[in-house]
Amino acid sequence: MSRLNVDQLGGQTTSNIEVISGNTLKVGVIAESSTNNGVTIDGVLIKDGEVDGVDVSSITAPGLVLIDNHSFSTQSSITRDNVFSSTYDNYKIFVNITDGSSTTAQCAVRLRASSTSTTTNYGGHRNYVSTGGTATHGSSTGTTYFYLADTDSGSTDATCSDITLFAPNLAAPTKYLANGQGFYSSSFYSQQIYGFQSDNTQFDGIEIYTFTSGPPTISGNIQIFGMKK
């Protein structure tokens, strides 16, 4: 098989280039002809961001877009500001805790606006079960935070949480869903957390912190992704 590489192929009005079957023509740039009628490939017209007359210039693939990737070490409070905006309605947040200073540390999440954490008007519930347990337990998470996870300094490699945050930067209540796991006092727990913050505040940041006595410190990583529509 033969292959011809061409950096730029200029348009012609009266002649064609034919590539025989089994051969390859590789072109870096294809320029329009002098009539400026676009480029036709297999009967499909491509011109000025349009394909057969349909504007495709603004089409983007759906998915997650990384906004913030932050590692932290021996901190009792981690704040990330200017991570929520009008660009995305909803967000995925992954928290991975790799070390801690206490066997009974509990972690929570607060929303932030203009570099200040909001401490009121939260509502939530968590369901949790220990390994080998026969029943699921439930409890309210109070009005001052969203619950995140437990962490035990002897087994911190197991602590992580997957958060979905709905509409934090819209002038509407913010909704919170999380799946977490971690050890607490040598027992392993998995849990699901549900919650909302009822203010119509356009939040732009988030705080992760420990709220048990001390407070204990944690180390790890937080990744924040915007969810494309």
C-alpha cells in the first residue's frame, strides 16, 4: 500500500484528485475552491461550521469536565472557592481520604458563597450499615452541614465518597446525594446520604471539614467535575 502525505491541499475549479483503492492520501488542511462553495466529501457539504446546511460549530459531547483537582494534607478544613458557576447546573465531586489523625473522625460538607461557608438551613438524612451488620440504621444529619463520611486513622485507605450536587450556583435550593464508606472505631461502614440546603443562594464553593472533638486532621484529594448537558 502506498501513502502520500500532504500538508495543505488547495481548492481547484476544474480538476479532481483521485486516490486508487488500497492507497492513502493524508491531508493536513483542505482549502475551499475559488468559488467558496465549501468542501464536499462523499456527497456531504462541509462549509463554515455547517454540515449539509446544519450548524454544528457549537456542538459539544456530554460528560464530565474537570474543574478542580486538589490534594490536601493534615487539615481539619479544606475549602475550594470559585468552582461552581453558571456554566454547569450540576456537579460530581469525588473525595478520597488517605490519612487521618483520629480513629473516630467524622467529616461533613458545607456550601460557600463569596469565600464564606453557610452554616444554616441544611436538611438531611443518612442510612448506614456496618460490615457483617444485619440492619440498616438511619439518622438525621442536622441543619448545619451535609454528612460526608467516617474515617479511622488505622484504616484510612477505605475512606471515600461520591457526591452529586444539584444546582449549587442557581438561585434555588441545592440538593445533595452521596455514597460514602469508611472505618469508624475499627468497624467498616457504608452509607447513603440525602440532603438539601433551602436558601436560594448562588453558591460558588465548598468546604470539607471534620467536626468531631479536636478537630482531627485528614489528608487526601478532592476532584470537582461539571456535568455537561
